[in-house]
Amino acid sequence: MFKKLEDLSKPTLLSKTGVKELKQSFNTQYPFFKEIEDEVFPKKANIQSFKLRSEYKVEIVQVDKDYICFTKEDLVIPHLKLVHKFPDLLIKQQVDTGAIKHILSGSDVLAPGLISQGSTLNPAEKGQVVAIYGEGKENAMGIGIMNASSEQIKEDPKGHAIQLLHHLGDSLWQLSFK
Amino acid sequence: MSDSDDDIFKKKKPSKKKIEQQSKQQQQQQLQQQQKQLKPELNQPDQQLKHPKSVIYCKICTLPVEFCSFSKAPQECKEWLKTSYKDLYAILYPEDLKLEQEKQGALQQQQQIVQQQILEQPPEKKKKKKVKVTESEMVYIKVKERNRNKFITTLSGLEKHGLDIKEAQKKISKKFGCGSSINEKGAIELQGDLSVELEEWIPKEYPSIKEDMIAIQEK
């Protein structure tokens, strides 16, 4: 999704209601978020948002010059740095070693990679946001949306299981190191 | 009245603070106890940490240290890790350490031989040529916002490289499909924000201009 980020608009300050809505949607999607709400959004923080010209309804949110999350239509998806800080925020799915290389270059997670040896498939519903881990690696390397529920994947392991939205080394990731 | 009000506030404030302090101290004590309990159990991965976890990122490839082997230049990352975090390096690359120790042993022997040779012969110094870009060679790209979402990019400095501006203008407007004109100062003005595309395209089209000579100024 973030192959090129050349057309970022200028930052605009998020209004109070905007921040409230963000927190609400965070709370409804991720039940763990309540415990870390004050750490992620400090009370006197400077919260800005960037709009993307090429993608429809995509906004990137920045708190005190740290990229926190981005919104896609109704979904709120945390930045990978936030997931590294609070690993319990998302459901974890592990892929085998062979798949790591392809995910880091931006491909979707295919179903056989979630079922073979060395990988774990935790229960998740269709449309849920999950973090993707690699075998033998401690930190998350990607964030995606489940294309089918975990039971469906177990029944017939074929096709794209997780649609990748954000991964290590993509242009959104590189933005946070400039 | 005012005095009494003040008194009330004065009395209230320290009490709140005291309560906070006490609660904080209690929390800290609890935390310390927990940490003491945790320390022997650190090896168990099942324990969930609620506090923000710090992750070390490689300065060269910006990935977490574990993923350095998937980056474009893994050897540079290795060297960086070796200089900054030696403990992690030993954990992540245990095989390399052995190899390097052997190598170092061999290197020391070689160095001893070389030193002996140096004593006999004065060394020849090699100087690397560093290309410094002077201001007379610079090509500037400026981006100016015209309306809310409209931009103008101005390209200046092409004439220093002996290029015909009119030809360049036509080429650029054909390549990117945009309107263009020549300024009073002899700079090319283009419709739209083309800074990134121009930065890639110019060194390919005109090999005499290198990437170091291009500077982007956004307003």
C-alpha cells in the first residue's frame, strides 16, 4: 500500500473531536488499548494528520513527531513502531522462515506459510487486523488484514490469507527515520 | 473571605500531593518487588510486559537488529552492530565471532610481518580523490505552491553545464506531459510538483550532471 509516499499533503492539526473519534475507534478495535491510552496520546501532545492524495480516505497520524497510526476507511491501523513498543496490542500470527524474505519485500501472506512447520495460526476472524511475526524473530515485521477466518484457512490452505498493509522497510517506515 | 479561601486551597493542595506521592511510592515499591520476582523468571517468554518495550534499530538499514540480514547491505550493518552493541552481536552472529577470532589471529601474524616490512621500506601513501561539488556546478529545483494543491517547479542552473535550455524545456515537457516556460532569469518553469521525478531523470538524461549536484528547495 505504501510503495511511494511522494504526494503527502501538508500536516494539519487534528481537532479535539477528531482525536476523540480516533481513540474510540482504537478502543473498539483493540481492547488492550485502554491501558496504554495515556502513553500513546499524552494530554498536551501536538497531534497532526497527513492526507494522501493518491489513496482514497487514507490519513497518517503523527503525535509529537512520532508516527502512531494510519486510518483506512473505517479501520485504524497502528504503526509498526507502536506495535514494537506494545506487542500485546494485536493478535500475533507467525510465518515460517521461508516467507520472511517475501513479506519484507511487500507481498501478501499466503495460506501454506501459516500452516507449515514453525508457524503458528492463532484464532482470528475475517477482517481483523493482525501482526505478522517471523519464525525465530522477536519483533513484528508486518501488519495486515485477515482475508478469511483462521478456521477457514485450516480447512483449505490456499490463496492469500493475510492482506499486507504495512511492513518493515516500506516508505511509511522510512518516513519515521528521516 | 479571601484569606480563608486561600487557606482552604493551601490545605487541600499538599494533601493531594501527599496522597499522590504515597501512592507513587507504593507503586514503585510494588514494581520493585515485582521486578525482583521477575528477575529469576526472566527466561520465561510467556510473561507479558505492559510497559513500553524498547527495540534497538539499526542505524544503517533502519530495521530492527534481527532483520539486518535481510537488508540491502548486511555487512555494513554487521560492522555497525559490532562497534555499538557488542553483546547483541555475540548473540546474533555466534558463528561469525569464531571466524573473526581466527581471522584476527591470522591478521595479527600478517601485521607483524607487514610491520617488519614497513620498518625496512617507507610506506607509500594512497590518497583517495574526493569530488567536491562547487556552487558553480549546482542545479537547483524549487517547488512553489501556487494555489492549495497546485505547484510550480523551477529548474535553474542547467546552462552551467553547457546545455541548450530550449531543448531541455521541450524534452521535459514532452517527457512529463506538462506545460513549461522560460523565466526572465533563464530558469525553466514547470506546471506541477515534479521535484522527485526530475531528480531521478536528470542524471540519466544528462550524464554530465551527477546526483550530488542537484539540490531540492521546497517552500
